Amino acid sequence: MSSSPRAASQAEVSRTCLLTVRVLQAHRLPSEDLVTPSDCYVTLWLPTACSHRLQTRTVKNSSSPVWNQSFHFRIHRQLKPCHSFPLQNVMELKVFDQDLVTGDDPVLSVLFDAGTLRAGEFRRESFSLSPQGEGRLEVEFRLQSLADRGEWLVSNGVLVARELSCLHVQLEETGDQKSSEHRVQLVVSGSCEGPQEASVGTGTFRFHCPACWEQELSIHLQDAPEEQLKVPLSALPSGQVVRLVFPTSQIPVVAIMATGGGIRAMTSLYGQLAGLKELGLLDCVSYITGASGSTWALANLYEDPEWSQKDLAGPTELLKTQVTKNKLGVLAPSQLQRYRQELAERARLGYPSCFTNLWALINEALLHDEPHDHKLSDQREALSHGQNPLPIYCALNTKGQSLTTFEFGEWCEFSPYEVGFPKYGAFIPSELFGSEFFMGQLMKRLPESRICFLEGIWSNLYAANLQDSLYWASEPSQFWDRWVRNHANLDKEQVPLLKIEEPPSTAGRIAEFFTDLLTWRPLAQATHNFLRGLHFHKDYFQHPHFSTWKATTLDGLPNQLTPSEPHLCLLDVGYLINTSCLPLLQPTRDVDLILSLDYNLHGAFQQLQLLGRFCQEQGIPFPPISPSPEEQLQPRECHTFSDPTCPGAPAVLHFPLVSDSFREYSAPGVRRTPEEAAAGEVNLSSSDSPYHYTKVTYSQEDVDKLLHLTHYNVCNNQEQLLEALRQAVQRRRQRRPH
């Protein structure tokens, strides 16, 4: 019996290319549901470059969804498929209509041969749903050559064997616990071995996978599934032993606190999150809080349930488009008519009418090309398996008239799960915010608002009364000092005595008129009060949580507190302190390290110092904020504040918005050439900066500078970040010894 001749095998180094696929949008997609439009997402499958299917976010209730998401693949030119048997460098794109009941319905499936692209080529494809149908999917493809050494391939002309990497993993217990106490699951997606389970200390485990794949090792604790470690394999040096410490019982809680600052805050937060992502530290964060402009960035990002697990290049490009576009169209007659119709519909449903709702729609038009139907409760999908930090948004509840923010201001926090007041210990599900309650019972359920109406609350720039405005026109620290001194003699554990009011005289009526003029908020937000009708316990004033968060003389008078009001008067927290930090200081959140991202142009430490004084006044554990005179005069990119004598106080790693070494370095350790000098000049003056909060449109140059600066400031302080994390682990061990 004769045998077939065997082809000779040849080995060669194959150069790799970077394929960037940007899923743009679809048009006129059919819906399998006869009642509502499609809830569509797109999957991408390129088996030569990735071990699993990638997926865009789901766009709800749209027959023409817009994704604008980018994905990256390393591919080989030698793996081009045959025309009759396309299995290698052919990408499969599928559009699905999400259906949580019967399973997702396929809408469109297409194949694209990446081998038809030349290096450096950019191509935009419009895939048709069918020869007769109108539905289309628009995708951009870009192929770029990579300058690395490439990958060894062995082929007999028919089949190709790829270069493999072998990862050796040995688990050791470093503490006093027994090895049998922890069972773990090790996963390298797409490896030959698949998931492996074992007890700590039982041996060495191996994983084989293609060397050029962007893989990661995931370590899951089976008795604590929320605790896991992810290690990008590209970060491990070849042929060397790397020791990683995974604290299995003293994991520190890390949080990001972002201030407000309009478009400046939104843009800067994108840059800093990209820097943390590049350093591999974004997965360490449990909470992320925002106020005013930084909430705009969070609301955008959390439309994608996997945003922190992906490259942020796509969302950043979309940000640039919106920040640099002409904004005059937001007040066009057609837009004003749309605003009027939506506001009329909200009023018909039962929402109180107020100017802030109009501001919310204008603000949405400033930041997006079309209305977004995303809601706050939709963000729960981004938290379904702990893939992203929990976002918390902040607002202040105050009085519509008669009192300034400094006389009455209560912190209100919003998350995808609930909305409420820490001071009263009262929260409702986020989808019920805006509905009518009485005595804790739901009286009338209103449809959940689109998130733009919440953004209008969080960034309500137009709800200041005249007295607030006069305060902000003065020196904030001096005003705060006066305010603290005025309240220093009040014993907050004692209920103030009630006064007998006499009928006002003529002079008294004139004084009352001017008081109303100073304190009336003509453009404040009005929302149904979910605390309406609730009574107070006889010992409420001594309750520890209430005592921690009470901040006004009215706190001793139950009939003047929020449950007696028919509506909430919610506004931007910047009218008190430009920070979103206070929700992180609740004892139940047990935060060890706060990354303070400050976007103020005036005073690198001012708002953090105001926060410190507020916490001191309220008895909330917080480290003293005491920068040296030199630091005040010339702040660095990163400052650490901690209080070793107060175990309950978190450490704070403060990143003010400054341009320090960025003038001389384009990247950490990379000096600028003379031709690059102009790119390092960023105008952060509080008077004539292009990033002033009143600016709603940036030039392309200015937005690029701000993104690069904030990204650089994070990456240039990698060692300080890692040291802060090590200290946080150490402090938690000391606080909770075994």
C-alpha cells in the first residue's frame, strides 16, 4: 500500500499587524418584537486572534442603534484563507436582538476577510441585511503594521502551527492560614488546558496558548467569588519568575472620587481612567463617585456593561467628537420644539415642571447627537458580575427659598440600585426615584426618567440663589472660616430651643423681603419627595448615623426637615463643596484608599481642605489636608495624605489638575523634542483658560492636550500608586488581624 507524500515543514518569523475594528451603527434593523424596537448588540469573532467572541454594548429600543466601539486584534498575513474555505483571518460579525425571555434573536450575520486589507489601509464597509432589505451595518477596518519581532510560524503549506507560550503557575500560602482553607479556579481563556481547580499549595499548573494572543490569567477564590485577581500575560516578562501577592482576606477597598468642572471634568476623567487602565490598576477600584461634569463621563461609560474591561480608545474618540462639535444647533427651533414636547409629556405623566428639566435636555444635546434612552437602573448590567466599579452620583438637597446652601444642605446619593439620604438612612430603588410616596408607601409610580434628567440634577448650574452667588464671588476659604466660627458655639447634641415668633413689624417685613430675594432659587429642581409624610423617632437626634450627617441648626426641629416637604430641591454639590467624596466616607463602605481626582482651576487643595474641615465639623474620620507652603505654591502631580493615628480614616492620593513635568516629558521618562514643546504647554489659568467651565466647545488641540496631560499625570506616578496600594493592604491587615 502506497502512502501520500508528506509536505516539508518550514519555519519562519511572521510579522504581525494590528487590526482595529470599529463598529459604528446600524440602520433600519427589523425587530422580532412587534411591540417595541430592537435591543441590539454586535458580536465579533476572529478565531486566529482571539479565544472568544467579543461583544458591543446593547442599545435599547432603537432600530438604528449607534455603538461607536473599537476592538483590536493582532493578525498574521500568512494566515489568509482560501477563497473556497474561509476559516482563518475571516471575521464574523453578528447582530443580535436581545431577548431576556426567549433567547437573543439573530438579525444579521456577515463575514469580512481581513486578508484583503493592505498595511496602512483604512476601509469603511456597509453590510446589507439582505439583497432586498434596507437594514445595514456600518463598520470601519484599519490595518497597521507592528514593529515587534513577530511570531514563529511552522507550516507545511496546508496547515500552520503557531508559537505557543507556556505559563507556569504555583500557588503558595503566605499567611498563617492552612492551605486547605482556600480552593481556587485558574483560567486562561483559549488555553489547551482550560479551567483548572485546586487547593492552594498543591502543585504547579501549566497553560499553553498562542504567544501573540492578548490573554490574561484569572484567579477566582471559590469560597469568595467576588474576590478575584486578573493578570495580563503581556505584562509578564518571558523566561522570568514573577511573584505576585494576592491578599485573600485583607483586600483593601479602593475608590475614585472625581470633582465637578463641566466639560473639563468630563474630559479629564476619561484621560485619568485611561491611565489607570494602562497601569492595570482600574480593576482594583470598587467605587467611583462623580459630581457635576464628571457624572457626564460616568453616564456615558456605563452605557457599555464591559467598559472597564475594554480599550478606552473608542469611547475617547466619541468624546472628542462631542466636545469639539459646534453647539449652536442645541437651540435650533426644531430642537426647542422637541424639548417642549418631551417636557409636556413629563408633565402629563405627573412630574413637577421646573427649569432644570429644560437644562437637562439642552445638556443632553450638548453631549450627544441624539436622545439616549439609557436609565440609571440600566447600569446594573454593568455590575452584574463585578466587572466595573460601583458608580455613585451626588447631589445636594436644600430649601427652595429662605435658606442658603450653607444653612441647609443634605447629601443625596444615586447609584444604579438605589437613591437616598445617608443622613436619614432612607433609600428607594433607583427606578422609583421621581414617583410619588407617602408615609413610605408608593402612591403613584411614574416611568423611570431617562438619565439625562438626572444629569440635569447632578450638574444644575442654574439653581444658585443670590446669596450663594455672592459667596462664590468671594474667597471660599474665608467664607468657610466665618461659617464654621458661627456654628462653633452650637452644641449639636442639644436640640435648639423653639422661639415664639411675634408678628413682623414694617422693618421686619422689609428685612424679610430682602431675605427672600437673597435666598430664593428661581431655577431649582423640583422632584416628588419620597420621604414625604414620615415621622421622626423620639430619639432620632441621638442616632449615630443621623448625628454624623446632620449639619444645620434645623436638624433639631423635625417639622422643618425634609420629610415635611412635598418636594425635594436638588442641586449641584458644587454650591457647598466641589467634591463627590462624602458617600465614600460612610462606615459601611469601609474605604481604605481614595484616589482624589480634582479638576478645579483655582486652588489645587482648596476643595479637599474644605472637605476636611466639613468632616472635622461632623466628626467623620478623614485625614488632615495640610500641604506645605511649597506644595501650595507649586503643587505636584500627586500628593498623599493619611492619618496613622485614626484607623477609620482612609488614605487620600490627591491628583490636582496641574501641568508639572508634562511640559518637558511627552510620556514617563520620554523627553520632548523641540518640535513637541508646544504640545506640552497647557493653559490652566483660572482666568483665561480654554477649559473654563463656561466653555462648552474645545478645539481639537485643546482636547488632545487635556487628555494627554491627565493620562500622563496618572502614568507618571505609577510607583506612588503602587506604594499607596501596598500601604492600604498593610493598614487593613493591622485593622483586622487574624
